[in-house]
Amino acid sequence: MRSRRPSPDSFRGQADAESRPDLPLLVTSLVLVGFGTIMVYSSSAIYAWANSEFGNEFFFLKRHLFRVGIGLFAMWMAQRIDYRFLSRVAKPLLLLCFLLLGAVLVVGSGASHGATRWIRISFLSVQPAELMKICLVIYLASFLVAKGEKIKDFRRGLIPPLLVLGLATFLVVKQPNFGTAAALLAIGFLMLYMGGSRLHHLAAAGLAGLLAVGLLAYTMPYARHRLVGFLGASTGNGETNYQVRQSILGMGCGGIFGEGLGGSKFKLLSLPEPHTDFVFAVVAEELGFLGSIILMGCFLFIMFRGMKIAVSCSDPFGTILAAGLSATIFTYVLLHIAVVLGAVPTTGLPLPFLSFGGTALFTNLVAVGIILSVSKHGPKLRHSFSARRSVR
């Protein structure tokens, strides 16, 4: 009688399959990076050609391709390293980010629209606020796992991460960079909620935090200027809301099917920063409502795959880490699109994988690499969705 016992080769094949990174997440991320490269050239070519300081139409494309190469290498390295190693270096990484954020206020360079957000190292410019979003997620995931049920206690469990989050937000606001500060707050509170913090504790802390940020913003002319522009957007008057008006007009011209790739008219020097802060507006004008929905579907799919990896992992640190990084990417997507649509005040937040920018692209690809590492190295639940209906 023939035995039905699986052969050693079948076990080996199953183990190899389980040790591979999540292919759908990897492919979707690479597709977005490739599409983003096309959009960087489409949105920046005329802008670079018309400005003598850039030299030619390929100025931004060449730099973007160089940064894509660095980011893809970093993603490959991140998925090879066992993500559990990050728990041991969470505090040093966080301390390094705080030192870099403090250095921006002292020796920062690359002032843009009243804000100084970069540190120049040789021929590279590093934006510490973008690095902080990754290190903060790693630290909070490690902290939440260490605290366990104690996170429900406001004094012993919640105050320490709130102090860390508050200091990070304060240093980013001082640059000033209110968009990234808002993103950090959203990511931090979401992770604390996933980690088991009581909702009424988070609500009280969030209200106090918003009040503090609002008072700080009121004392800064740059922030007041942006807020006035947002509140006056409905009137269509003044220079403060010029970007948003051009963005909305451009998207309206795109209609259902768009003007065609490369056919945007509003990127021809009438829409400021078309290759960075308002790249989604160029996408909507050139590819229309249908193309915008497909793009949003890709981001939603990345969010879905990241959360699936999170709930499939039986290691609490891997679960919270993958969920936090997935939420980080999608938070930036939502805030970028909200700015382009005029739903929130104008901030300089890039669209993940599509906007021109070195540190943002690097950190987003590293985030994907870490999620892939969780899918590759994390212990799996036998029945992930029946065993867990939530991240926590």
C-alpha cells in the first residue's frame, strides 16, 4: 500500500515558500516606484527646462533614478534582515533621530518656503523628519510589546510614549513642518490605540496635543499664512491659496479619462511644485478620475497586504510593526491627497513612491522592506483571520 506521508522535499518546499517575502506587496510597490519615475519626469521636465539653474529637462529624472537605486537597495537589505533585530536597536535609532532633528534647528540647510528641513552631508541632503516616522514606529512597537497590558494605565503606560511623541512633534513643528508633525501625531496615536491604550485616554491627550500645536502655530507667521490661505480658499482671492486653486482647476480639466500622459497644462509653471507636493494633481489631470482611482487602489492594496501580514504574524512585535508601517504609508497618501483637494491646509507632504524626494522615497521603501521582512521571518498563525480579527 502506498504511503501518504509527505516526502522531505515537500516539507522543504513548504518551508521555502513560507520564507519568501510577500510577492503581491513587493510587485505592487515596484509598480508604484516605476510609475512614480514616469510621473517625476512628466511633471518636472518643463519646469526644469524653463529654469536655467537646472540645465536641462532631465535634471530631476536623473536624480530621481539615482535615489530609486539607493531606495531599492535599502528595501532589499531591510527584507533580508530579521525584523526582530530592530527591537533591540529601537532606542538608539530613536535617539539618533532626535539628535538629527535638533541639528536641523542649528545647522539645517536648504531653506524652502520659510522652512529649513534638511541636513546636507557631502552631496546628499537628509530630511530627519522623514527618518523619524520610521524610527518612531519601531520604537512604539517595541515599547507596546514590552508594556503589554500596562499600556492601559495612563501614568505608567501612556505618558512615556506621549512624551516621546510630543518631543518629536515639537522639534518638527519648529522647522516648521506642520504636515509631517500632523502625520507623526496621527501615526503615533493610531499605534497606541492598536497597542491597547484606552480610547478616552487617547482622546484627552489628543485634544491637549492639538491645542498645544495650535497655539504654537499661531505664534509662527509661516503657519498663520498657510492657515489664512486655507480658510480663505472658498473665496478664491489672494496669493495664499494659489496652489490649491491651480491644483483643483487642473484636476477638473482631467475629467474621467484625463488629458493623456504628459498632457498636463497646469504643470507648465502655473502649478507650483508639480513634481513634489502636488504630483497627485498632475496624475489626476493627465490620467483623469479613472487613473486616480486605479492609483488609489494600488495604495489600498499595499495597506491591505501590510495588514494581512500583520494579523498573520504570531509575534506581537511583528504584528504591531507591520501594521504601524502600513498605516504610516497610507497616512501620507491620505494627507497628500487631502492637501491637493484643498481639504486641509497646504503642507509639504510628498506622495509615497511618486513624489520627487530622496529621504521620503528612501524611508517608504525601507518601510516596505521591513514589512516584507515580517512576512518572511515572522512566525505565522495557522488560521490568521479566524484567530485574530484585529491587529492587537
